[in-house]
Amino acid sequence: MIHFTPVLKTFFNTDVIITISDREKVLHQDFTPNVSEKLRLPIGFKLRDFDVMKEAMKIKETIYTELPKEAFGVAQKAITSPIYDKAGEVIGSIGVGLSIDNQVKMKEIAEQFVATSQEISASTEELAASSEGFINYIETLSKAQNSMLEQVEHTTKILEMINGIAKNTRILGFNAGIEAARSGEYGKGFSVVAKEITKLADESSNSVYEIRELINILREKVDDVATIIEDTYELSKDQSNTTEEISKAIQQLASVAEDLEEMSKVI
């Protein structure tokens, strides 16, 4: 087995240390150049009762252990098995230590990626929900704008009716003035009333004109608001769709990251 260790090293694509012992002491070690000095044992090193090689021989089973980076400066995974003679008696042990520094780093990156992906996913879901709420708000605003436009049209009809009444009142006042003139001295009081009626009709007509102008301006503003609402609605729909796509993509990334984290635990 000692002669076989150089070949055994080539089976691994990471730093490795192979230790062979008899029942009491280390007989041989073979390792790649970057193996920590803390893992290297001198030939003849006496095994202690708590050493894993001693334990493997005692229980006659293969032991798998994982050592943190803090122990030897690099994360390690070790496999230790007893060695038997032809009679089935334990005569020693072999331990293979592998550097798992890269796997640990990958696991840490995967965990961080999962956490970040979950945070981004939660944020995009909140953004999608707020976009949906904004769309609903825009739709409500659009309905209010349509209702306002209907009120403007209704007000215009009322103004037309008032304007018609003013015209009829003016004609009535004009006719009353003619009749008052025919009545001579007796119609002077009625003539004053006729003039006031005509004056009221003129003022009503002027007021209707001014109100109509204001209504026309209001209609233009309402139309401008309608255009803005429509543009905003389309923009918010696009934003909502884009946010939903981003959310799905982030969820897929989070799923991949979770798979990567699980794989890193197995490696």
C-alpha cells in the first residue's frame, strides 16, 4: 500500500495527503505540495487514543470526518479505514485527507446567492404588487375622468337651455317695451320692468357665454388628463409585465442557487 500511494494521489484533482500506519505509529505519508504543515506527521509518530486512525482500527469501520478551516488552515474531508491481513486481523490503517476549501467557498457563495436571490425576489414581488395597485388606481382615475367629461357635457346642455331662456326673455322684454310705449303715460312703470327684464336677459346671456368658455377650457384640460392617464396606464402595464418577468427570472435563479447549495453540501 505504501508503494501504491503515488498512484493513489493521482486519483484526486485537489490537494491530498495519504497516511499509512500500523497499529501503533505512522509508517508513511505522501502528499501534494500545498498540503498544510499541520497535517504532516513525522514517520514513527505514535498514534493517540483519540486519533481517528486509532478509532477506525478499534471499531473496524471506515470513518468519514470533516475538519473546519480553523483546525488546519484549510477545510478538510478525511476517509480513514482499517487495514486487514489475510487472516482478517487489523494490522494498521490508511487515511486519505482531501482539501475541500473550494467546495466550502462554493457553498458559502451559494448560500449568499440564495439569500440575495430571495431578497430580490421578495422585492420584485412587492414591486409587482404595487404596480398592480397602481394600475387599479389609474383605472379608477380614468373612470373618474370619464365621469367628469360626462358632467361637462351635461353642464353644456344646461347652459344651452339657459341661453335659450335668456333669448326668449329678451324677446319678451322687447315686446313688453313696445306695449309699454303704446300705453303712453300708463305704461311708463311697465316700461321700467321691461327694461330690467331685457337687462337680466343680456346679463344671463353674457354669463352663459363666460361659463361656456370656462367649460371649453375645462373640457380641454380633461382631454389632456385623459391623454396622460392613457399614457400612464400603458406605461404601468408595461412596467407590471416587465416586473413580473423579472420576478420569474429571479425565482428561477433562486431555485438554481438552492440546487447549487444542495450540491455543494454533497461534494
